Amino acid sequence: MREPGPDHPITVTPSGRHVVVRIGGQIVAESDRALVLQETTMPPVFYIPREDARMDLMTRTNNSSTCPYKGVASYYSVTSGDRTAENAVWSYETPYHWMSAIAGHLAFYPNRVDAIEAT
């Protein structure tokens, strides 16, 4: 467990944008309440509240990973239309306390979905 700091900065801020995620020709998440997580020099990631996602299209998988700064991530596959996007979604359901803002949010791998649009 490591806390973000000057040598590994992580910020979480409201995106202020309308974010839409599409898979298999359907909108699977749509939110005006998304957060943006910026970690060091990595690309920013949108975290969308679960309430703004089609959880009925998602199935939790057995995959998990651990980030020393955020905690243990759970993964979900999404079946939408005629497409299943395996492990396309991750969520830190009980992140470390300094990352508590992303609890209850989902993030999507851009290369496993059709589109992530932010306007």
C-alpha cells in the first residue's frame, strides 16, 4: 500500500463533461457525474458512477488486480447487442481511503469498448 505523493501524483476531479460509453451498438454507461483520474503521466481515465451504468449488462468475472496506490480492482464483462467485451470494466469497490472518491464507480478499457465519448 502506497499513498500518492510528489513522486507518484494521482488526482481525482469532476470531469464536467457528458460521458457516454458504447458497446455492441448500445449505450452501456452515460453520465454527467463522471470523475477523471489522472495518475502520473498515464492517460486520464473516466470513472462513472454505477448508477449511471447498465449493470444489468455486466457480469463480474474472477479477474482481479492490485494497484499499490488504489487497492484491489474487480472486473466485469459486458454483453451488449451481439458483442461480449471480456473484462472491459474495472472497479475499485473498496479503494484505499485516499482514493475513496472512486468507490462506487466504474472505468472502461478504451480498447475493449466501441467508444468512450466525452463532450
